[in-house]
Amino acid sequence: MNPYDVRGNYAFMISVVRCAVRLEGVLSKVSLIVTEPHDLIAELKPAHPPRLYGSAGCETWSVRFSPDGSYFAWSMGHGFVKLLSWPLTSEDIDAGRSEEKTLNCRQTVWALAFGPCMSTQDALHQNRRDHELLLAIGLNNGVIQVWVVSTGNLRVTLTGHQAPVRDLVFAPNGSLTLVSASRDKTLRIWDLAKKGASPHVLRGPDYWVFRCSISPDSSVIASVCNLDSKVYLWSLRSYTFMRHLTYDHERTMASCDFSQDGALLAIASYHSTTGWWLDLWDPYTAVLLTRAEDCEVCAYRSDNLLTSLSFSPVGFLLAFKDYRALRIWDVERDKLVTDTDHNRAGGVCCAFHPHGGIIATGCRDGHVKFWRVPRLVPSLKHLSRIALRFSISTYQVEALPLPPKILEYLTYRDIPKQKTLYCKEHCR
């Protein structure tokens, strides 16, 4: 998110935004939602399910689709990762088979990441670099294993973390830069293209680092810690700390993710007295733009943990998983478009397919479920906003000679500042 890294022609993009605003009235008359049932598509179950619910070691802590959508990885518990070709056929699901590889990591698996990968906008400007597809796996003993997807062979083992590796993410620029977050209170930046190179270590947090995310232009790392009431922003270019996004009240931080254009940073947090919060921040200005809160009517709001969130790579959708359900918020239209998976089986993770249409969730009992995502066509306004905001910062947008209403839209100030996301039972 370097404010001086500018692509494209401002005048052209601004004219597109102006045209989009004029066409808004016309587009609003077109049906943009392809109606399909929001139901369960498929479910994968471990070969050896737990004898008792909540048994340690069987949890699916991470699920991931490959960048091109051709593979799915599943931490199926007991130190095993299942690597499946995608899509699964109905015959494969019924028979419990597919073109698959089983990776024996011999340790509890906390994190998965495919790489190299590229953001949607980078893919339009650059050619993909010729690297084989890899799967990085973060383990309970602090080790990171990197496997070759095509062969199922272990390529390299990365050591250095002194505690479980809780999250992994590849930089979305086609490189082999891998960022790891650990309970040893550090993040490490690895260059897998340089054999034997030492990682850059980012220190500062006083608590376990739970989650990390990289901006679409690969310039900023966001990380959150479990008991730290602030978000850390780091420069991926200089490997230095940049700033905090600070909360006024004590929070337990759960997850974070950048939007498709990098102009928003979603943060999931929790407190026993208020339930969970889903906050959208401007990472450039450190301004909290909006806060969505859990359903205030539900009796068990205080013990409903928000465990995972993810922006869709297609459209302006934000999915989040809590102990009550999987929900998908259409931020542009400001409404829930999916509210499903209504069981308290302890869902802990979720991940969108890169082409949209499907989201996978993992549970504490080792199951993986695939859900249909509503097909929503983004408005021309929003597509124009993404193209512009990927290239320029909030400060640069505010300096443009545009009407206040358009500036408000381009900087995401048009989103309601406070919102309660009611569950399906109490929807108003």
C-alpha cells in the first residue's frame, strides 16, 4: 500500500467512477442476484472420527483452496493433511475417494497456505511466475513443512519458531515469500526462493500471534494477538513495524483479513460482556469505519465466539464463522445473504474458493463442509472503486477534485458506522 506506487490513469478511472454513479439508478432495476438454495453441497468426514465430542487432536484447524482452485487442503486431525483435487465429483464424495494425497506431518496441524499466489488485481498487470505449486503447513512444534503439491513430496522444513505456528500466508505477488505467525510472539518472513536463507523476524507483541494477513499489493502485513487489544501493521518491504490500530476496551483478537483492494481491514474480536465485534478499519488512516455486532437478542451471546473471517475474492462479501452459524455479509448492499450451518459443533475456520460460489468450513470434530455461496454480481460502482483503490491510498483519494459524495464512496465512508447482525431467528 505504498501511496506512491500508482498504476493506470487517474482521469480514466475517475471518469469510470462518475459513469458508474450515473448508471446506479439503471443498474438498481436489474436483478443482480442469481437465486440458488444456500445449502450444503458436500461434507468430508475423517476416517477415524472422535469417540467423544471435543476430543483433542481431531480438529480441522485450517482449510484452503489453491490459488487456481484446482486443489483443496484439509487438516483432518491427528497430524494428517488431506490434499484433494477439485472439484469433487458426487461419485468421489459418496465413495469417499478422489485423486488425493495424504501428508503425514506427525504433529498437530494448525495452519495451511498454498503458494505462490497472486491478488486479482496483480494478475491483471503481471504474468504469473513459473514456480511449482507448494503447500506450507504450520505445526504444533513450531516447524513449518513445505510440500510439493504435484508429487506429495516434502520439499523443505523450516525451523526457528519456538511454539506452535498458528497462521501462514504467501505474499499475493507471485513470489515465494511466506509469512508465519506463532505463539512464540513473533512473525517470520521466509523467502523460499533462496535455499537456506534466514528469515526476517518481526518482534514486538507481548502475546501469542494468532492470525496474519497480507495486503493485496504485498506491502503490509496485519497481525492480531489473542489477548492484545490492538492490531499490528508491519511493512513487508522494510520488515519494520508501522503502526497500531488500537481499541479502547479490552478485547480478545480472533482474526484479520484485507479486502480485495486493500482499502479495508476486517478485524474479528471478542469479549465476554459484549460478545463478538466485526470491525472494518481503514489501514491507511487508522480510522474505524464500521462496527458490526453479534445478535443482541440471543441468550447465549456472551459465549458465542467469532473464530474466523474471510473476504470473498469475488464481490464485496465478508464471511465469518462463529459457534452459532456461518454467515456471509454483503457489505455493499448491507445485508446478510447467507446464514447457515446452525449447529454448535465448534466451527473454527472458513475459506472461499478463489472463483467464488463455494465456501468451506472446518469443525472441531474433524469434519469439512462445503456451502453454496449466492452468486452476486458486483455493481459497476464497486468494480470501479476496487480498480482505483488498489492503486492509490485514502490520502490520495481525498486530494482528488471530486464531489464529496463520490469521495465518501471511494473511501468506504458510505458504510453504516454501527450495525447489529441479527441471526436468522431474530432477523428484523
